[in-house]
Amino acid sequence: MRDTFWDRIYDIAKEDRDLVLIDADMGAPSLDKFREDFNGRQYFSTGIAEQNMIAVAGGLAKEGKKVFTYAIAPFITSRCHEFTKLNCGLMKIPINLVGVGPGFSYDDSGPTHHLTEDISIMRAIPNLEIYCPSDNLIAKRLAKKMYCSENPAYIRLDREILPNLSDQNGISKNREKIQAGFREFGKGDLAIVSTGNMVHTALEVQKYYSDKNIPIGVLDLHQLKPISEEFKKNMSGYKNLVSLEEHLLDGGLGSIIAETIIDNNLLVNLKKRIGLVDYVYAYGGRKNIQELYKIDEKSVINEIDKLIN
């Protein structure tokens, strides 16, 4: 996902010399091309100084550059929050923040690298768009969308290698919806709304119920802010919803869905929010952490069984 995103930005940078990438001492094969071809002109590294990176990006963007910044997700969000709020949000300077490794992507690195609160803190920043792709196909599209936007934006790229959700899952029928910030897989009275890596868990749950002849839908929401009118309308086509996220429930995806329903008087019930009840201090592999805190496939099925029964 990371390399797909940066390969797309590299192609754009070859055509637009005002596109600039600044990273905080990050390494990736896709970044090597920037270093080799654009170093000192369209590529800069601030070293492990993320706050300074945002400050430099603000100055360059103010002078008309299209700036992308890149760091490990908790460092480009929590560590830089005040800089982003002031330099990006309040002044509406179109800096693009690219964070890699939300949730438990860095599973073996512990709480310094785990990020389960970024949606909560970033959505409070004014004028900031927020994106969370579930596969490379969406990551590539979002790269161009962020480049074309006049607003500041934050995208959370998962570190895990995730399979592309192919045509057989309905992507060919979802082209207009993708532009509106979401995809829909299947239909039923109930749908699971999810984002990022957890969309894949939702689809496994969907398959489990499909094998039992119980149809449920899956909504892949990759544009978390702003919520599009098309998504609101599509969400209203269901009787009941369940939200699923690898994130704190306070202010996360489930909160976004609940607020959207209430604020727009939508006739749909959010029956259950599945996510992290409190901050998690854990090591030992992503799957194990998800099982421990009951956001894995089996735990989700148990919760939906209660609703169905």
C-alpha cells in the first residue's frame, strides 16, 4: 500500500515540479526514486524531527508548493498535533500528511508505535480531510485525490500487505461510490461498516453468513472526513448497522457513523460499535492482539449472532 501510494505520487512529481515530498528519516523502495531523482529539489528529509517537518511543509505550501509529508503514523499525528492544527487546519494550508502503520500495524513495537486514537484527534482539526484505504487500488486513487485537493489531508496507510478487493467482490460496480468515499459489497438488512484493514475482517464475516444463507452487506468507508451525501444515502438503505474498527471507540469510526445518523435524521439503527473500549498495552502479534481485545473475525461473529438471534 505504501509503495503503491508513493509510486503514484512519483509519477505526478515527474510532471509537476512544484510537488515536494518531505520525510522524517523514512525508508522504502518507493522513496529511493525520490532520493535519486529529486533530492534537494523535490525531496527533503528532516531526520527524526516530525514537528520540524510539518513546520517546513507549512512554509513550502504557503509559497505555492504541493507538499506531502511522511512518517510513522503515531509520530505524524500525535507528536505533531499542535503543529498540524495551527499550520494546516486553522490556516487551511494544503499540507498532505501520510502516516504508515495505524492500529496494531507495528504489532511487535508496543505502545510507542501502536496508533488507536488518530481518527479521534485528527477529525477535530478544522478543514482536514481524512482517508483510510483498505487496499492498493484505493490507495492509488487517493494519492491523486489528495494531490488535487485544496484542503489539508491525512491518510493512514496500513503496514500489512493486504489483498486487493477485486472485481469479483464488486469493485467494477462501485466506481461512482469510490469517488464518493466508499465501496459496498453485498446487501442485506444488516451491514458492517468498516475501514482500512478491518474491511477484510468484515468480508470474512460476510462470507461466514453467506455460507449460512444469511445475506449481510459490507460498507468500506475510505473517506472518513468529510462524509459524502452519497454515503449517507447508501447507509440509509439498511435497517441495521454494525461498525468495526481497530481503533478506540471514543471518537473513532463508530462515533462518526453514530453522529452522521443523528445529525442527518437517518432512518437506520447503529446496533453495535465493535472496537477498542480502552487504550491497549500489548505485544505479541496483530492477530493475537485482535483476538485478545475481541475485534477478530470470531468475536465479530459472536456479536452479530446476538443481534440476529
